[in-house]
Amino acid sequence: MAALRDAGIRVCFANPGTSELHLVSALERTSDLRAVLCLFEGVATGAADGFARMTGAPAATLLHQGAGLAYGLANLHNAARAASPVVNIIGDGATTHRGLGAPLESDVAALAAPVSRWVRTVGDPSRAGADAAGAVAAATGPPAGVATLIVPADMAWSPGGRQARPASAGPRPLAAQEPSAIGPGTTLLLGGAALRARGLSAADRLAQATQARILAEPFPGRLEQGAGVPAIQRLSADPDTAGRQLAGCRNLVLAGAVAPVRAFAEPDTAAGLTPAGCVVERIDGDVVAGLEELASRLALRQQARPQRPIDPPAIADAPLTADGVARVAGAVLLDGAIVVDEANTCSAALPLGTARHDLLTNSGFAIGLGMPLAVGAALACPDRPVICFQADGSAMYTPSALWTQARERLNITTIVLANRAYVILRRARRRVLGEAGTSALFNLSNPDLDFVALATAMGVPGNRAASTAELAARLRHALAEPGPHLIEAVVPPCL
Ligand SMILES: Cc1ncc(C[n+]2csc(CCOP(=O)(O)OP(=O)(O)O)c2C)c(N)n1
């Protein structure tokens, strides 16, 4: 635990069990390492992702054996896709207990492998500190990612533990190469670090000088938006819309993004979304430095473009829709806010107004990330308000994140977009099968979920809004009062 702390870990999101008792005891005795209890492992792993995205530093989880890790895997998948540095400490049965058929015995390393870029099992207590430091170094990268350290119970309780010096960071990658022909017909597809202010501004200067277009990857880990940063359109997650956005692109330059593909295979349809004949190039290494270098070469004396003014939204009172939610939130949003977007089909109306903010989305699309991600972001940035746009179906995967929000008194306002359906799946069924989208399996009513009661049960004050005026009033109140709040926004499905 001390080695984790010395390597820069400040928070550990935990859901421990009997095999982690010695780790818990050590965690509680380690200064400057905060333990945050999460009631489900998916909340712990999503919160670690949120903390890492907002600080750029790794966060830890403490999980119980293979079963606990398995509950956390979906949000570790999301963390890996967002290239978030996360260190999992997984307790395991004692080495002397293997093969005896104990109830929780499992192959933890095998479960961890697909989401981890580094997996190790402590084999000697005197190496545990060095292994912990190694896990932090592996998670930090570059490239950053998920590292998993498995700690058999007897490795934690046996004497001989020694603290380790933090491993030094590896060499930084080389600067970018120059893509051949950036001009009209070029699209720069930005992702990862390129979506922060510096990268966006360099890409914007480059685009102005060359008449290239810029687009953001569909699900950014962290995108800076609002006053003072160039506005950027996101490549749609809907394959038909994405196809239209990329039509006419002859040269696609990837800066921190991967070449666009459909999220799912469909019968008789190509996987890639890059237009036929389009040349694809990539800026390697430090993409922000690469964009800046290209901008300074190709955009000599070009000044940053004045920001497109975004009209202050006029909000007449009306029954609530997803669009209305985004407009109200845009008007109320404060500079410095952190916006978590797991609104799924309701998120098309974002970006929001003029306030400068960070947008965190679900990079891996294993749903159930929004509310845990908000926990991590709020702990990382206690002075910044967090607004979480949360689709109702996805909310039900990890609702106990609300309890951690209440216990830690986090300034998070969750707006649940209650369309009472799995609308994405309705749309997909229509598109792929040509059938009516409705299905009892995509319907979340009968009974309707009561998110106000659910929030109240978790210690979070809850309210419901059915009109824009009601939402504006509730949102202003929630943002003014410390601690978490939840507003159930009843909206029709965006079909
Ligand atoms: C872990 C996981 N399980 C299941 C799915 C499949 N899935 C994709 S979207 C979706 C429903 C989303 O519904 P909701 O969150 O209410 O958003 P809406 O589509 O209504 O906007 C499901 C179940 C998934 N992406 N991830």
C-alpha cells in the first residue's frame, strides 16, 4: 500500500472481502491514500476510470478474487478503451489453499488478461512493494491502461514485505511524422489527448490553413468544450450518419483516434466506415506535439479562429424532451463543470451552451459507466460541479454509485433521462432486421422505474421534472446546494 502511495496513487475504490483483510488493514494505515467504499465492483472500476481521466494520474481499485473482478470487468473494458491508468489490486486465496475446491477459487489472471496491459501475481512478500510500483508504472505508460496485481492472501499476511522505490517513467515516444497531403478533402479525426484545448487549437489552426475538416472520435474519454476552445463535431455512433459525415473524404489523418468502424457487424455490410479510395494516415507518438508541429509548419501566421458564438438558448416552458434537457442544462451550466454523458440516444443534443467544460463519454460502450464515472471525476475535482446525463436503462446497472455519491458528499447532479425503453436496441432492430422496433425486451415500463425513490433510498435527494421550467428550477437548486442530487427527467423516446 505504501508503494502504491509512493508511486502516486491517491485513492483506492474498494469492495473487499475476506481474502483482502490484511490489505484493508494496511490501506487504512497508509496516510495520503484514501479508501472509498463502492457497493458493487462496477462502481469501483468506473469511479477509478473517472478519477484517472480527470487527474491524468492512476487510481486504484481493491477487489475480491475472480468473482469481484468479474463484476468490475465491463467498466475496466471502458477504462482500457479510454486509455485510463487504473491499477487493480485483486485479493486471491492463499497459495497453500489452491486446488482444494474453496468456493471462490478461480483463475484471476485469466479473467484480468483481456482488459489489462499488465498482469502479475505476487509470488514473494519481499517483492510485493516492487510489484505494486510495477503495476503503477505499467498503468501510467505511455501508453496508459489497466494493470492488475493479484495478491494471494498469504502474500499479504506473511512477514518480509519491503517497500519499493517508484519505477521511473519509460522513454517518451518520438514526435509526429508529417502526413503527406493535408488539404481540402482531408479529415483530421482527433481522439485521446488531441481532444484537450491544446490539441483542438492546433488542429483548428491546421484546418483553417489547409481547409481540412476536423472531427472528434465518437466516444471521447475527455473532450474540452465551450468558450475558449474550438468547437468540434463528433463522428456519429450511428453508422448511416457517420457515413454521411465522412462522404467526400479523400485523406483521413488519425490523431489519437482509430480508423472508424461500425460498432457492430451487420449482414452484408463492410465493417469500416472510411470511404472507398480514401488514404488513411496516422500521426504517431505524442499527437498533441505532432499537431502543433504541423500547425506551426502549415499554418504560419494563422491566428486561432474566433469562436463561433453559440446563441444563449431561449427556454420557453414546454413538456420535456431530450433536446429540452440539453438546452436547459446548457443555459444553467457553469464554467468549469464536468459533464458525464451516458445519455445514449438522448445525448445527440449535446454540446451544451457556452460554459467551458469537460465532457466524459463511455469510450467502450459497456453500459453502466455514467454514475460511477461521475464519482471518480467528482473525487478528482472536488471544486468542480459534475452533471451526469444518465439514460435510464444504463442507470440500472450500477445504481449503487448513488450511495457512494451520498456517503462522500460529492457535488454531482444526475439527470436521469427516463424514456422508459432501450431505444438504441429498438433503432438497431428496425435498421438491421427491418422489423418493428418495439419488444417487451426493450421496454422498461410495467412497472415504471421510480428513480426519485431509488435516489432517496441511497441517501440522494431526488426530484422529478416533466417540463423545461421544472427542470431549470430543480437544476439550479441542485447546483446551488452542496452534495449529490438526482432529477428524473421524463422524456419521450428519440425514435
Ligand atoms: C454491459 C452491457 N450490456 C448490454 C449492452 C447492450 N445495450 C446497448 S444499448 C442498451 C440499452 C440502452 O438503454 P438506455 O440506457 O435506456 O438508453 P437509450 O437507448 O434508451 O437511449 C443495451 C442493453 C451493452 N452495451 N453493455
